[in-house]
Amino acid sequence: MTDWNDIADEVAAIEQRVSDAIFEQVRAQLRDDDADTAHQREKQLAKVRRSLQKAEQLLRGSID
């Protein structure tokens, strides 16, 4: 039997890793004076992060 709460926890952990990657990537590119690329990459990773947050919420909602 699937434990939805465990899966939701795993998705939340991945979301945190993506969130950390966003800040790391943007900081590195800003240091390299590549603000345009940093902005585009941040937008892309932010979409991934929001999708993971939504997936977590949906999984937790299926528990109730």
C-alpha cells in the first residue's frame, strides 16, 4: 500500500533542493555579470519549484 504522506515528504525535499539550486545558480551567474541568463534560469527553476509545491499539496490532500 502506498503511503502518500511519505511520497509528499519526498516531493517536499526535492522542492527544497530546487529552491536551494535557484539561489545558488542566480548568485553564481550574478557574480559572473550574467544577469540576463540568471533571470531566465531563475524563472525556469521557479516554475519547477511551484509545480513541486502543487504536487506536494495534491498528495497531502489525497491523505484526508
